[in-house]
Amino acid sequence: MIRVDRKLLEEVASDEAFNAQACFNCGTCTALCPMGLEWLPRELFRYVLLGAAEKVSALTEAVFSCLLCRMCEAQCPRGVRITHNIRTLRGYLVKNEYRIR
């Protein structure tokens, strides 16, 4: 069962440039990832949009493994700002997982 965390939804929604909702799970991004991060960003963005903070937290190591190389972003047919979204989620995780302000 997934619990909805309103704090995650509110923090992400406060960033007007976070556009994960544009992702339609085509898989183009994962095919190009030099790190082989198969879930990134498709699964991660779905969890964020659902407010599934526990699932997002479980992916913390992978979120920080992303090179932010923009290979995925350059090929995205929907223009999702993947690297910006990842940076936003890193900020959320730092504040909420590691309690660093």
C-alpha cells in the first residue's frame, strides 16, 4: 500500500519548473542513460506525482547516482526538464531524508 505524503506534493508543486507530469513513460530516457538507471526518471516521477514519499526515499541512492548529463533530456519527446526535476528531488531528499537545511 502506498501512503500519500502531502509534504512531498507541496514541496514539488512549489517549484513551478518541475514538469514531471509531462512524462508519458515512453522509455526514451532510460534507453540513453550512461549509468543504466532503468527506473530513472519514469518510475521516480510517477512516485512523486502520486505523493509516494516512501518509494521516492527508497530510490535515494539512484537519484544521487544520476550524472545530470542531460542525454535523457535531449531526446525526450515531451520536453521534460529531467535534470531540473532530479535536482529538485535531490533538494527534497537532502532536507527530508538527511534533515539538512
